[in-house]
Amino acid sequence: MNDIPPLPWLRAFEAASRNGNFSSAGDELGLTPAAVSHQVRSLEEHLGYQLFSRKKRPMELTTMGELYLPWVIKAFETLRLGTWDVFGTRHMRPLRIRCLPTFAQLWLLKQLPDFRARYPEVNLQLHMGTWASAIQSSQLDIEIRFGNGDWPGQRATLLGRPPVVPVCHPSLQPSSETLEALRDSPLIEIIGVADNWHQFFRQENLAPPGHIPTLNVDQSIAALELAANGMGHALVSELFALPYLQDGRLVRSLPLEKHTDQAIYVTCPDGPVSYGCQMFLDWIVERSSPMRQV
């Protein structure tokens, strides 16, 4: 026996249970009473138990039917909620946004209460974690991404171009204010970024350190947390480091910064956009204006 009975049989059972007869259930499902009765009978044969006592009017559930019905109702409710969560409805589809995890955690999530207060009618679906990369850009309304602003088929708007700065735990701050002081220090590198420690050294006309960084991570938030725990010096966006610098978890390793061609952009597909999409674009450009005044 398959674990899950056919969906039409379950729908017939749930509707008949709620209506108390096959005739009303058939009206609801667009089926004849005989068709509903046949589907319920097929479900009973599939399960090996009678679900209704048909000798009484209105029909009554058997003990096994009473035990099974709450599970069927729960399964349909879970399916309904899941469908709404992923797809919305035809007229109320959520605004799908994919965002850099570090940007979301350190900036966007703190700003969203303001968006919700202004536009409570816009339903948001924010993707920033493990499953975000599995979603194709064509399935999204908005992306917040890091790069040079050139993405074919996308309209990109600059949010900010903060400099990259070296940070560390206060106990690791060197006494010297020159980059030479970090040549023999543990360094934390972020995989895949253009602005790395080797480039930072070259910007100051110094040969890069010969040793491999102590730790390599794939997110700025991980580099910040490691640095805050005294694991080494991290080279990160000043925007991301700001909360750590403000509360004293981190300090600047050196009074140096690296200006970069890479920046944070909000993008959406070329062409017309929905009301919710336009409201979010206007809102995030407004909220991010301090980044562009640096």
C-alpha cells in the first residue's frame, strides 16, 4: 500500500465529513453524489478500514474515521499555507527579494519595520539563506547584490559604495599604524571577493604577506564574527563593520581603507514592474541615501 492515498479521495472524504452527506459534498466539489461515494469507498478499500457509518443520517464517522480526519484536515491546511507562502494568490503574489546574507542581517532587517509601516499591503518574501541560490533570477522581483552594476537584462540602481576597512578585536590592534604591522598577523580572507588582503597590501605599495590567511570564509558576517572572537584581522565593507565598531566588539586594525569599484546595488528585471516592486525600489533608495553621501 502506498503511504499517501490519491488526493481526490482525500478531498472527497474531507468534504463528506464536513457536509454530512455525499450530495452536498458533490455540490462543493463539482461531482455527482455517486462519484463522491465511489472515491470515499476507494479510500476505505485503500486503507483497509471503513471511515463512515452509512446506516445513519447524517452520516457519522467511524472511530477510525474520527482518528484520521484531523490528519487530513491538517495536511490540506499545510498545503494551502505552503501554496500561499511560495506563490501567493493570483492578485496578491508576494514580492520576492533575494539579498546578500550579510547585508540583510546587518542592515536590511533593521530597516524593514519602516517599510512595513509605510506599505502594510505589500507582502514580502525575503530569500537570503541556504535556499536563496536555488532560485533563478527570472523568478525574483528584486535582488540586492554586490558587483560592478552590469547585469544583462537587469536595471541596477546604486545603493552604496562603502570602502573596505581592516578590523580586529581590540586585543589584536597593533601599536603601529602602518600596514607592515599586519604582515605576520593572522588574517581572515573572504572567498570570492575582489578586494582581498593581497590587493590591500599592493594598494599601499607593499609586497603581500607570504603566508596563507589563517581562515577562509564565504560570508562577510562570518569574517566579522571570527574577528570579533579574536581569530584575526578581517577586511570587510565599512557598512558591515559599522555595528561591530559602534558597540566596541571590533576596532579598526589600522587607519586605512580601500576604495573599490565594487558596490551594493538593487536590481530588477528590465521592463514594467509591479506596484509593490516600485514601492520597495523607491523606499530602499531613499533609506540607503546615507551610504551614498560618504
